[in-house]
Amino acid sequence: MGEDVFVRCKFFICLYLSCIAALIVADPALAFHSDVYQTRVPQDQLDAAIASKNPYKNTAERIKRGRQIYFGKGLCVTCHSKDGTGVRLPGHSPRDFTDARWQRLRSDGELMWVLKNGSPGTGMPKRVGTVISEEDGWSVIHFIRSFISVN
């Protein structure tokens, strides 16, 4: 029984690594981003994303709602961890929301773009329109912003 589990684990690890390699070879543009501070929004959509402003005021209630979504149905905590530093993964680890430089560089509109479209070349899936609403997304962004306030 134990050997069967080991063989299956080996198979899935090889499958995962093969998929990553195929992704990189098939289209280098989809490969992991070399600069963690690089925007994930395509250049032709960047101005519109930056211009998109969070329509909800940053209140304690809004942050609390974002926190509930982050730890609940949004599934954010799975990859970004309970403290926002991100789970360390081979290749491209999730964003570290406690990084003040990253927080300064990215607009709320860029974060919403990623929530709506995912982050090409990473494991970040679409969230808005699939598991959370747009209002939920804006609330999560307020919560993400709170990581640098408390750290």
C-alpha cells in the first residue's frame, strides 16, 4: 500500500514539473515573472487598470468583510498564507502582501485586474466572476492593503 502511494506521488510530481516545463518552452511569455515588482496587467490594458479606483471607502467594516472573503470563499489564504507573506512554492511564489514596496507600486485597479483575469504565468486564477463578486474583490483589496498597516 505504501509503495503504491509513493508511486502515485512521484507520478503527480513529474506531471506537475512536466506541465511547468511545457508552459515555459511553449511560450516564454507565459513563464514565471523574473521581477516580482513587474505589473501583471498587459501594457495595452495598464492605463485603464490604473485609472480604475476602488469605489468603496476603506473602513474597518470593509476590511473585516475582505478578511472574511480572504480566509473563506475567496480561498486567498491557500496561497497567500494567513499572514500575507505567501506560501513558498517552486518557481513563482504567490505575492507577499507585506512587501511595502510592492504595495506602493501596484494600484487598486491593477489588483482588481488580477482578481478578474488571473495572473498569466503564475498559479493565480480568476476570482471575480467565478468565486467572488466584484464588490467582494474590492473588499479583499482593502484587506490586502491592511497587511502593511499592521506589520
